[in-house]
Amino acid sequence: WTAEDDCGNITTFVQTINIFDDEAPVLAGLPDPVVNVECSEDVPALAVVTATDNCDIPVDVEVVEIEIPGTCPNQYSITRTWTAEDDCGNITSFVQTINIFDDEAPTWNEPAPASPVNVDCSEDVPAVPVQTASDNCAAPIFIDFSEVIVPGTCPNQFSLTRTWIAQDDCGNATTRVQIINVFDEEAPVFEGI
């Protein structure tokens, strides 16, 4: 400001105003920083994060999602990073880590077949029961079935082992075994005597 009278006497005053924004934006609506789930379908949706700035200038929030592969479809991690930057270059970031780790084996839907089963003759060996399984994750379940015969001394003396293995796509497995013993110890019976 300058003041001058009619004789040319002058007085001056100077005011300096410094504008310096060094305050970063503030994020709102942040999710939990660490989330642990068992299955990929349980991964939470992307949170809607907003930002405000001390200078009342609209601030955009950018989000970057990176998937870090694991050993199977339900064992991996996701990193989500939200970043807000004002027009002076002040930056605020927030990182969320989501860990997907399925370590739960499938469960059988039917009761376990009776075991051991003892029969006299090979024709009495029960049929193979149907065995199905469910898993905590919406992924395919592979059921492997095998039969192993340990022979005895004759056609009606042997042991039969049936094994079912239910496995999910991450290798978590559960097993069922049925043992059938065939042992004929009954002598023939005469007829017509």
C-alpha cells in the first residue's frame, strides 16, 4: 500500500502472503488393511474410497489391484492400493492385502461304508457304494477310486480294499477305506443222503 500527500511525501507498507500447501489429502471409506479368506469367491468387493483436501479442491482417488499368484486357484494374494494426490503433489496412499488360502479338505456327503465287511463267498461282496463329497470352495472336487485285491489260497479266500480319495483343486484331500474279507470256511453239504 502506498500513501502520498500533496507535497509528495510517501509512505509504503508491504505485506507478503505465502501460500504453501504441504498437507496431503485425507482418505475416507477405507477397508480393513488385511483380509484373510479361504476361497476366491469370498474376496470382498473393491471398496469405494474417497478423498478430501484441506484446500477444498476436488481430489481423484486412483486404485491399482495386483494379483500375486500362488500354488492353486484358492491360494494366492491380492494387493489393492488407493492413492490420492492434490494439485500440489501431496500424496496419500493406503494398501489392502487380501490373502486367499484354502487349507480345508472336502467333506463326504454319505456315511462311511461299513468296514470291515466279512463274507463267506465272492458273490456276497457288496456292490461299490457311491461316495460324493463337498468342498468349502466352489471348485471342482476330484474323487479317485481304487480297489486292491490281496489273494488268498483259493477263489473264496481273499481280501479286497476299496479306497476313495476326494481332493479339491488345491490338493486338500480326505480318504475313505473299506475292507472286505472273503473267507470260505464252510465245508460242502451232501444232498440226497
